[in-house]
Amino acid sequence: NMREPCHLGALLSYASQMARGEPVMPGLSMPPQGWAPRTESDLMKLELLHKQIGIYMWLSGRFGDDKFPRREECDETASRVAELMNDAIKSSGRLRAHHRPASRG
């Protein structure tokens, strides 16, 4: 979805690197080891990260590993992000909406 500013920013960054003849680096910010999403907002951030990885992976398939040398790393990162998202969805009762306080009973 290119209407998301972070997706458009990632695509523009990748295109700029390609235009300069540089290898395209993903520039992803992974959450620290052991981190787990606690709110819907956290889960949405993971979803955006997963989509950014998807853009990189699609472009690497289209333009080749010589231009996108971090494909394997991104594949591993995508798996980790998907695992975090799946775990969060399974335990969705523990996720709180970012904009509303948790109920007290």
C-alpha cells in the first residue's frame, strides 16, 4: 500500500540507492530480542515492518541479489516478525488498544 508514508519512504530509499548504482540495503529497525507487542499499535508497527520487508523481497526477486544483497537476512527477519505477529494474535486477549485504557474487570 503506497499510501502509507513508511512504505513510500522505503520504496523511494530503495529506488535512490539503485539509481546511484549502490547495493540496496533494507534499513529495517527490528525490535530488540525478547520484545513482544503489548498493544494494537505495537502489532500495527510489526505489520508495517513486515510489509517493508515484502517490498524489499519483491524488488530483490525482480532485480536480483547483486542489487539486493540482504535478501537472505530479510527472509529471516520476515520469519521473526511473522512469528511475533502470530504469537500476538494468538494471545490477543493480552493486547490493549493504544487509544483506550485497559478495562478493570
